[in-house]
Amino acid sequence: MHVPENPRGVVFIFHGSGGQIGYLTGIHYVRAWNRFIESGYAVVATESTNREEGTWSGEVGDVDANPDMARMVRLRDHLIDTTPLLQDTPVYGWGFSNGGGFLDSLAWMGEQEGWPMAGLMIHNSVLGSSVDLPVLITSSENDGITPLALQSYEAHAATGLSAQWWENQERAWTPEDMLLHPAY
């Protein structure tokens, strides 16, 4: 995590299915982290509670029924108690795949908890219908989830809420791309 002295907001970052915190140190995530930090945002990442499958809970309703959301409430409270984050610091979520799916729960239950939810950034996932926030939804050319992600964007945009769609186009790999996954 990184929390500046006077954060403009806090961005919570969520990995995809089977993921863990190590994925968030990939060069593409680090670039995004640095852009948030340079713009004055706090950046916080954590792992899903379900370490066996590495997935986030999609339960919506009672915060205590969603182990990930219950932990996020405790984490945010801890950050407010120990860092410059305040109760009214705007909250953003950024998630990939299953982590993007978790954003619907985060937004819905965050609002139930009185959090100042401000926006969501979703990559290779879909957004549920309970979110009344600005969203940025991204996917990649020829990815199997792209048609569903695009439908999610279109449904959100049709509500009149702020929505953006970015589709990453295929391109030749570079040596830098090889650094994204240690196995390469």
C-alpha cells in the first residue's frame, strides 16, 4: 500500500481468480500504481480471503456474509485509524477478472456502510446491475470475456451514468512484455 499525506482518494485493487498479491507487482500493475500515486491517490491491495481457490466472494447483502467485504471493512477502518485516510476520502475499486466481479459487491456494500464510493475500473469482467457509479470497463481484443464485458458497459452506459469502454488491441510482444510473468 501507499498512502500519501493528503490523499485525493483511495484505490483498492483486486486480483483475478486463482490470483494472489504477487500478481499485483507485475509491470502493468506497477505502472498503474505509479500513475495513481503521482496523481495523489492512496493505493491498497490485498488478497482474497479464499486462499484455496484464490477467488473473491460475490455475496451481496449482509457484509458479515461476505468474508472479503467484512475484511475490507476492517481494513478500511484500520487505514482510517493509522494513516491520513479519512471517513470521507473517496473510494475507488479496480479489479481484474474475478476481482472485477467483486467490485459489484464492494460498491453495493460500501454504500451500505456509508463509504463515499466514487468509481470502478473493471478489466476482463462484467459488472452487476446494482452499481450507480462511474465505471471504466476494459477488455482485450479476442478475449472470450470481451462480448460480456462490452454488454456490461453498454447496459451501464444506457442508464445515463458515466461509463467508458477501452479495448486493448493485439500487438506484437516486446521484451518488456516477457517481464509480466516470471515463468517466461
